[in-house]
Amino acid sequence: MNPKPVAIITGASRGIGRAVTLSLASEGYDIAAIARTSDSENMLSLQPEAEQRGAVFFPVGLDVAHTDLHDEAISSILGRYGRIDILVNNAGIAPMVKKDLLELDEELFDRVLDVNLKGPVFLARRVATEMIWLREKIKDFKPSIMFVTSFLAYTSMTIGIEICISKAGLSMASRVFADRLTEEGINVYEIRPGLIETELTARRKEKYDKLIAEGLIPQKRWGKPEDVAKAVASLARGDWSYSAGTVFEVSGGMNIKSII
């Protein structure tokens, strides 16, 4: 049994996942970092950064959409550490080609929902069953599962609707998991980022720079991956242990509805 708590982060190699990985390493967690490729340049550079923060780092290659490979991945993590304390379901993609609602491509739709919704739901289910078993094995065990969604869970976008639908579904999944797992001693939270500066949003930076300047975000700036990582770290410390099922908005106020 690993002497330190262990965190699994999906989509760990870049963006929000990378920032979360380093933040949890700093919080005293050993890391199981999941990405589609375990030996990519990003993963290889992430390992020493996590280790500099005192973490043991275990890279796991897994496309979360392939639910038939979840058992193997979780078994390898348990074989390495013997425990799982936190799952941060962060992996997500946008469609390779964004199309209008009336030109929706079924294959692209399925791919986005497999990665953004189906994969995280079934991975969380798999991890939750292990956490329930581990309750009797680990003293002061405080497991939690976090779903990273998006402001697009409640915001319509008629081009690229796959993201909106997948994130809205994941938001409800977070609520249902919280409802079911609280009685098992597992706290479940939703973390809902706004516009975050990552490789995923870089392609439309000029457009969103203009919208931000015009008031799209009350705090008038892009979010950083580290903003989301701070929320994860706070939850991991147990600062919100009596807030199971809560949505933590990290969007600079994009959730504020105003008529002025």
C-alpha cells in the first residue's frame, strides 16, 4: 500500500490536466497521469516536473473512449500504488471539424461524446467500485471524484454542438454520481471552467480576445489552467468536504446573468 495518497488525472499531458497534475503533486499526492500516449513529449517533460514536487509519477497510456481498456489501466495503477484517492476526470476533445447543427456529422458526434461523456462516466464507475473496497483498507481514507466540465454545459453554441451536449451530460453525470456515492463516503464535485488559455482555445484567441474586451467575462481576462488547478487543490485538501455535489465555477463570472 502506497504511504501517500494517489491521484489519477486524465488528459494529464497538457493544458488544465497538466496544471492539475503539478498542483496535486505539490499537495503531496503521488500521480497516475493518463493520456492517450504515455511516452509523448509532453508526458516525458511532465514527469520530472511532478517529481521535483515530491511525487512518484506513473504514466498510463489510455484513450478514455476505449472503455474496454479501463480495467487494465486501473489494475495497472492499483498494481503500482495499491490505492486511488482522487480521480480528476479532465480529458476532453473538440470535434476536428466544427459544423452547423443542420450539417452534424454522426461519426464526429460519436467520437466527441465517447471521449467527453461516455469514457469519463465509465471510468468514474470503475474507480468508484475500487474506492468503496478501499475504505476498509486505508485509515482516514477520503476519496473523491471530480468531473471537469465547461461553461458550455449551459451555453448554446450552434456550431460544434457536440461539445455543448457532452459537457451538459457530464454535468448531470457529476450530480448523479454525487447523489449515489455520498452514502459510500465518496465526495463528487463538478469543476466548470470558462474560457481557459490552452492549445484547444488558441485557434480562436483573436475572436475571444475581442469578446472579452467587450464584456463577455466580468473579470475581463482569460482563465489560466492554474486557476482550475487551484480549485482542484482546494477540494483535494478537504476544504469543501461538506459540499458534495457542488459545482465550482472557474469562469471569471461568465455564469452571471445580467440584463444591463
